[in-house]
Amino acid sequence: MCNATVTAGGHRAVAVTESAPAVPAEPHAPPTPTAAPATPGTPGEPGEVPEGCEGGRAPGSGQASGPGRVSGPGQESGSGQASGSGQTSPSGRTVRGTGYEGILRRQSLRESAARTYARSLPIVPVRARGLTIEGADGRRYLDCLSGAGTLALGHNHPVVLEAVKKVLDSGAPLHVLDLATPVKDAFTSELFATLPGGLADDARVQFCGPAGTDAVEAALKLVRTATGRDGLLAFTGAYHGMTAGALAASGGAPDVRVTRLPYPHSYRCPFGVGGERGAELSARWTESLLDDPKSGVTIPAGMIVEAVQGEGGVIPAPDDWMRRMRRVTADRGIPLVVDEVQTGVGRTGAFWAVEHSGVVPDVMVLSKAIGGSLPLAVVVYRSSLDAWEPGAHAGTFRGNQLAMAAGTVTLAYVRENRLAERAGTLGARMLGQLQGLAATHPCVGDVRGRGLMIGVELVDPDAAGPNDAVPPAAPALALAVQQECLARGLIVELGGRHSAVVRLLPPLTLTDEQATAVLDRFADALAAAERTRAPHSPPSRRAPAPTPAPGPSH
């Protein structure tokens, strides 16, 4: 229940008796598209909903606010009572309903079992702007997933919409393979203007297929071609994509051509010491492995690293350690590849996360935000590595003109409005407030991140053994927190080794008011999940419990 009134200043004041606070206003937001008349907040209708008056439980809580029911994340069942004509699935089963519940049921019947986000977020977005998504059921959500970090400016930012419209209205070709166009030239110029100085002055760019994982594949092929070597150095906890080569360099793959190195982790240090000492041991291990003639590791084609591991649990690499890895690779003639797919374009408080350490890599892998919410991926590298033969790495959709137009204005907007610096300041404030939760919530094991790339690792303090440096991860609790967040109109993601890290990836346009709303909803969801959680066993260190496959974040 809620009541909405209009103040003298023309702003809506909302008195809310639900637990969810009002949806904060969006900066630079275009008008909401006009919809057919509907009863405000009627489930299944896109009617205008007074801010904060979403009402009822979110689909992810196990209770739908319409005539059918959603039985839980990934279980899109219903009563079969939804209105509208029935449709037949490929199996011959009739699926009824034209509202959002019918859409969810049809998705569960038609789409692959590999779908991920749709299982934990059973919503049907119909409109979005900035931080806010509106579902087909009339509820509004604060989106702290942001397309897995793709939406640097949030949903449907006016500068992005205008750039796309301009290309569409111009009559320019939308598909050009790798031909030169004014749109592509403008994108390349803006991209090079943002690169670290030591790379921008002597760089080449390879346009790849539309996903970050293809850019990773291209980067690995590039360094192998340029060096004539085949091996690769990668790190525990890494995530570089879902195609074969990218997956082989990720943390869970068994590919013997890839040598796994310890990534520094202060909270769960592989050496049991953490901090600067743990990072020093990680660096020494790497140097020893490369210099010991009996280690079994020859000089590889390259080293690939994330300056902040995202899917691995939001783990920032120490700046000194990053500089050490640059020296290790440079001294031994090993190209350093930095994966900036999720960390790039201001996300971590610098335009590129590698700039925190001052490191200039040999290769940068870029995607997500560089396309301004549309599919685009590139590899930028030193010209000395440009050993490709014509057609050595190609892709039908490497000339996405709409994505380049959207990407150009996104890069420029972030640069001109200093949104990277803003992300650093606001992110530090949010980290501090989240760290304060640990005093009253023992299940908060660690809060970490950089800029607006934040992770909260949840643990089971009661299951810690006498020899455990830190308590075991609590994936069941993290899932419960995610569901409670959704019930309160907040979309978050899970990550980390056991999917026990709640991740926040809000857009860089996040306002102070919106940040407060996000933190309030998260704190409320955490308290609710703690009250209702059931005891569970900690995951085994030898055979971790199966966790959902990483989403299509590359």
C-alpha cells in the first residue's frame, strides 16, 4: 500500500508502507513512452506506476502478483489461467497466456537449458531508463546488474538513443564487414583518445565478433602468431569467456597448455597470509616458475590477466603486483594481455582499470561498455605484434555501425563528464557503508571492489573449523539475499568461487539518492535472508558443489 502526492515543486512524494523505498528519479531521463490506458500497477499491463508503489512480492520471491504463480528462480510454472489465446510449443504442448507469466512459461519451454540470468531473475522487462527497469507486471527494479557491466550510462541514455537514431535516419549502411566508414572512423578516434598514453601512440585495433570472448580468442591467437610460441599464463579465479580458447584460460578449465598462477586474494589467500605478503609470494611463484629450468614451464606466448577479477568474486589486483607482472613479462619478452571487458570505460574509478597501477600492457581486450549497450568487441595492441595475415581473424558482424555510433558517444560522455572519477568517489563511499554491515551481520565475510564494481562475500561463521583462516562461503545465503533483493525491487548478480559473492554493477550515472536506495534495499534483504536461512553444509574444498555456469558476460 502506498499513497502518492505532488509537492509544490512538482515532485512526487511517496508514503510507502511496503519495505521497498521509492524508485529515485533518473538523471537525464527521456519521457516514458506513452502506453495504452491501463489500471496503474495492474499485473501484466504496462501502466504507469507511482514511484515506490510496486506492491506485492517480486516474481523472484516465489510469489507472482498476477493470476499465475512463479514457483521460484528458474521454475516458470503457472496456473494456466492467464488470459489470451494459447500458443503451441515445438513439443506440441499448448502454452497459454499473453501476459508476462505466459512469456516466462514459453521461455522455459523453448529456450536452451544453458540460459542463466532468466533463472534467477524471472522478470520480463518492457521499458527501462537509467538505473530503472519496468517489468511487464508493472513493477520497477533498480538494476545493479547493468547487462553484466555493459551499461555504463544505464538504460536508454539520451545521447546513446540520439546517436543510434542519427545513423538510422542518415541512410548509412548498417552492415559493412570491415570496410571504412565515417562512423567507424569516429569510434576509432574516440577510442584511441582514451587509451593509456604509452599504448595509444603506437597501437593497432582489431575489430572482432560482437562478444568479448571472441576478442579474447583474437588476443590469444595474436600473441601466439607474433611470438611463434604456444603456451599461456593465466590465473586462478579468472574468467575470460565461454568459447573454447577463452574458457581454457579461465579458472575452472583443465587445458594443460595453460599454466595456472596464483592470483593475489587478501581474504582467501592461497598462501594463507593475505595482504602485501600474499601478493609478494604470488609474484615470486610466477618468477620461479618461469626461471626454473626444471619447472616444466617454457616461456609462453603471453600472460592474460584481469586488473579486477569480476566473475571470480570481485577481487582487485594490488597495484604493486600488477607492476611486478609487467616487469616479469617485459624482462622475459612475454606479451602482457589485460582483459578489460568488464572493467573498462570508467567502471573501476579509472577509464581503464590497468591505469590504477600505471601499467601499459601490450594487448588490451575490450567489449561491453565500449558498444554503448550494443554488441561490440575489439583488441588493441602494440604495432610490433601486428603479425596477422589478411583474414587471419575475421567475423561477419565486426562492422556493427549502430554499436560504433553508440560506443563513440558513450566513451565521449564518460570522458567529458569525468564519470570514472565519480565512480571512484561514489564507489568508495558505498564500500565503506557496506563494510559497516559486518559489525552487525557476521555473515558478511568481506566487502571489496573498486569504483562501481563491488562485491560482498557471504560466509557461514558457524561452520568455520579451528584451522580455517576464514569461514567457508555461504552460497545458499547469497542466493537467498539475491531473491530478497529482487523482492524489494533490486537486481543483483552472484559470483565468486562458490557463487557466494553478491555483486553490484550499477551504471556510472548512479546518483547519491539512488546509491542510498540500493544500499538500503540490500541491507534490508540481507537481514531478511538471515532470518529465514536454513543451516547448510559448507562446500567441500576438494569437490566444490556445482554452481551455475557463468552468464554471457563475455
